[in-house]
Amino acid sequence: MKILAVDTTASPVSAALVSDGRLLGEFYLNIKTTHSQTLMPVVSALLEASKTDISDIDVFAVNAGPGSFTGVRIGTASVKGMSMPLDKPCARVSTLEAMAYGMPYRDGVICAVMDARCSQVYNALFRLDNGIVERLTEDRAISIEELARELEYYDEKVYLVGDGAELCSKSFEGKLENTELVPENIRFQHAYGTAMAAVRMINENKLCSSDELMPAYLRLPQAERELKARLEKQKEKDS
């Protein structure tokens, strides 16, 4: 079974091709170029280099969020566009879970964090044990301070991954000796992790159709949050 996986949820863009659990190829760019310009050329180059026709893909996987609102939309829309004409199933993968599946085999707690601004992060915790990923929390938006209090209770090594990892590491400095910031080359999510998370979803019969594939947002977009705040403020004045 061949899986084509993509990620556009943060600054990097990547695409991976996995066949029966084996990585055939992966393209990764972190050049801060608009994903609408880079994703499809990356996918096309990957398929061409691996001599794979898009019709040979059995499952299309995408990190559907959390992450950049624009990036999440680009990724999910692109996968919809590729899978729909072929009537192929999709794997709607959590970006945070993809990070855990993309980690090397280091036993311990994986703390996946993405910068959500305003001293908050998108976060989920996982335990990695002999290559088996166990989810410990749901995906959530949480303050860095609250996350620090929670991590104090773990007496095992906690690995910080994601674009919010360095931010958290600096905040935790001198407070949480059990945390470790992983090296930059494996810190960010890769589409390979997306594909491996999709393997689990295939085994658990959790795929969806292209029509059912939707972004996963943990918070409203900033414009909607600001509008909601203005409307509530206006409502208070009127009352």
C-alpha cells in the first residue's frame, strides 16, 4: 500500500511517499516560501523522482491541524484536489501526533508544541516506548505556564519537539530539568511522520473520504476572535 503524505502546517513544507511502511522518498523545504507556491512542485518532484504515478497512491495523508490557519487550509485543499478525482481515501492526521511518529526511537515522553502566540502553544503529549506511540493527552491550546506545571509530574525524560519547542525550553530553563530540546534537524514535523500516523489510522479503519476531509482548528482565526471580542464589547455597551 502506498501513502502520499504532506505537511504545510508551519514554516516547513514536506511530502513523503511510503510503501508498506517503508520510506521511498521525502522532500523537505524550510525556506519560508508560501506553501501555495511550493507544495505541488514538491509533490510533483517526489512522484517523478520515485517513478510513481499519482493513480498508484492508495491513501492521501495530510496534517490537518493544528497549525497555521493558511497552511492548514492549503494542505487539506491540496489533498482534497488530488484524492477526489481518483476517489481515494484520506488520512486526517493530527500535526502533533505526526511529530511523535516522526521522532527517532527515544523512549520517553514526547511533548509536541506549536507556537500559538499570546504565550500559548498547541500541545499534545505522547509516550514513546520501543517504537510504540501512546497518546497521553488530546490536542489542545494551553498556556506555557500551565504546560510547565503539568510536566513537573513526569519523572521520565520529556523531549520537546515542534516550532514552539525552543520557546518552551527557554521558558522552562532552570525549572524543568527533565525536559530536553531535540536538535533542530529532527525538531519540526516531517511528512514521514504524517505517513506513519496514517498507517495506524489505516489499521484502525479511521480513514475518511475527500468530502469528509476538513481542517482541525483548536482556536478561531485571529480575525474571528477580534470580531467576537468587538461584538461582545458592543453588547456590553448596549446593555
